[in-house]
Amino acid sequence: MLSVVLALVGLVIGFGTNSVISKKRMGSAEEGAKKELEKAKKEAVKLVEEAKEEANRSVEESKKEEHSRRKELQEIEQRLVTREENLDKKLDDLDKRSEKIRASEDDIEKLKNEIREIRVKQQEKLEKIAKLTKADAAQKLMEMTERDIRHDLTGLISKLQNEARENAEEQAGLIITTAMERMSSEVTAERTITSVKLEDEEMKGRIIGKEGRNIQALQKATGVDIMVDDTPGYIVLSSFDPVRREVARQTIEMLMKDGRIHPGRIEEVVEKAQKNVEKDVVRAGEDAAREVGVIGIPKEILHLLGELKYRTSYGQNVLKHSTEMAHLAGIIAEEVGANVKITKYSALVHDLGKALTHKMEGKHHHISGEILRKYGAPEEVALAAEQHHDDMEATSTEALIIRVVDAISASRPGARNISAENFVERMKDLENVANSFKGIEKSYAISAGREVRIFVKPGEIDDLSAIKLARDIATKIESTMQYPGTIKVNVIRETRAVEFAK
């Protein structure tokens, strides 16, 4: 019991002690909190005062900036007002000046009218004194002047023509010679092979076949006329299409080499030969374009260009002629400042129409222009190719260059084979052109057609008329004849005085 009492007493004492300690702790905590609160209040008051001061400073600065801006705006406004006043003054001055100018113009116009009236009166008086109108006086003055200086004019015209001709010939000769020196090409002419040599008479019979079946199959498959008996030991192929003729040639050579000749085999070999020729055509066109350095040519144009490999003109291979022209044209274009790319392109394709002359109507250079436009070649190229002959006027420097190099390539020794009959006919045509003019006594084509010498009747043709006649004859030759190089027109007027002493 005592222990229980003691335990209770201990509990009471412990509880009381704990309560006292807790109260002391709470008192000290409240005091600390009060101190912190007082401290926070003081800091808050301090911060508020600082914020007020900062705000006051910002307000003062804003007021100062606003004042300065207002002052700047007032100054700008004042300057604008001043400028406006100055402009108004200038406009007023201009109005006053324009009024003065108008008044001056009116005065000037009045003076002009007075001067015109004075001139008319003076002219009327002069006409009365001279008994001639103004038109009659001018006509008489012109006649007198022409009569006085006619001889001088003749000499001056002749001198100027000679100087221009000498300078032009010297410059042109220098450019052409330079181009020809830099260009090396084959000289001998080429002929298309139109015949195939037979090995023996047995092969001839096998090609003809029983009752002519083989040769008929060949002609049907190739579209070429085949003549066996015309030339001993040879088969002659005849066709206006050079590509077909080449297909027939390769077909016959492959058949003779293989030995199996019958209609079924002929069809197979013709198809194979056509593929081979097609490859050769495409390769020839690409090689030609690559050789002269022209890129971007459409495939259709390249194909037609390759077909020119099997086409000749007066014994000259047309594709070689075109590549040679492209090289020469590029050199001359560089010398005279023309477009080198357009010139070389035009020279390469200028005879493209010759691949189609057996299929289309018209002159080959006109066909060339149509085909080039159809397949998308530049218009400058089509025009230059179309204008490379004299029946059309050359409208560009490139077209003139194509004409020149075409004549150079065609007229060089060995390039073309011209028969004696054609030469004689051209000489006669040259003389006939000269004789077609009035006042011609006689004419001679000399120097292998490079010069035509014309003697005129001195009573009908004077010196000035002789100069004009030479120009007219040269123009007619250019427009009606085709010839390589140039032709000199030499008009000779001779006056002879004959008297007899008795």
C-alpha cells in the first residue's frame, strides 16, 4: 500500500515539475516570437520607405523625359512649319516665274511669226526679181552643181569603192586564211559505194535464185533496185535513199559470207543489217557533234545528222563537209566576235535537209530550217541554216559566216567533182546574165568563171552609169546563180576618137 502511495506521489510530483518546465519554455518562445515580429515590422517599414523613394525617383525621371520629348516635338513642329513657309514662298516664286516665261513665249512666238512674214515677203520679192519660183531655182541650182562636180563625184565614188574593197578584201582574206591554216581536213572527194563485187558466177546464180526468187526477196525487203547483169563481176545497187542502199550492201555482203541464201534467210539478214546501219547512223551523229564540241542537240536531229554519213554532194561526203564547216565557222566566229556556239551548231546541221530531200518537197536548206524548228533547235540556228544560200537574205552575222564557210569547203581543190559540161554551162550562164542588160557590146567569162569582163557602148553608158551597171550585174549574179567563192564583175568603157588626114 505504501508503495502504491509512493508511486502516486511520484507521479504527482513529476507531472507538476513537467508543467512548470513547459510553462517556462512557452514563455521564452513567446518572447522570441515577439522579438522577431518587431524586427520584421521594422524591416517592412524600412522597405516601404525605400520603395516610396524609388517610386518618387522614377516619377521624377519620367517627368523629365516627358518634358524633353515635348520640347523635341515642339522643335520638330517648328522646323516643319518653317519648311512649309519656305516651300510656300518657293511655289509663289515659281508661279511668278512661269507667268514671266509664258509672257516671254508669247513674245517669242510673235517674233517668229514676224520673221516668217518677212521671209515670205523677201522670197516673193526675190521670185519677182529672178522670175523663178523657189522650186525652179532649187532645181537649176542642183543641175548646175551636178554638172560642175559630176567628174569629181565619179572619181570620189570610184576611190571610195576601191578603198572599201581593198580594206574589206584584206581583212576578210586575213580572217579566212587564219581559219584555213588552223583547219586540216581530207582533200580527196568521196563517192558512195553502190556496187558489190561478186566472188564468182556461182554466187551470182545463188543471189538470183531459182526463177529470181532470191533477188526479188532482196528487192522487196530492202526497197533497192538490184542489177546483176549490167556490170560483169559486180552487183549494182540503185536507190534514192542512201540508207536503204547501205542496208542492201551490208545484206548482200553478209549473205555471200554466210553462204545460205534463201527468202527466209534474206529477211533475217536484212533485219540484222538494218539494226547495224541504225547503230552506225546514231554513232555517226553523236561522233560528229562530239568532234565539233556542240552539246544539247535533240536525238531526232542527231539521227538525221548521222544519215548524212551515207549522202554525198558532187562526190563530197555531206557529214564530213558539215563537220569541216563547223570547225571553220567556229574559228571565224571567234575572229569577228559572233556567237561561236550558235555558229558551230548551225554549220553542223545546215545541210540536214539533204537527208530528207527524197522524202520531202522543197530545197534542202528550207527543209533544214523546218526540221530544226520542229525538233526544238534554237531559232537562231534554224535561221542561219535556212539562210546559207542566196535565195534568202542573211539576217545575222552567223548566217553570213555559214555562207562563207560553205563556199570555202565546197571550192577547195578536190572537194567536189564538177563535170566539164556543168562548167561550160555555168560560163555561158555568166555571160548571158551580163548580156541581159542594155548598153552591153560584148562580155567574156574568164579566169575559170572567177571574172566576167564586160565592154559597154560608150555612147549609151557614161562613167556613173558604168559603176551602177557593175553593181546591178553583180547583184543579179548573186540572186540567180550558184557558184563557189567570188566573181569579179569588170565593166570597161572605152571612147575612141578616129580621124583621117588627107
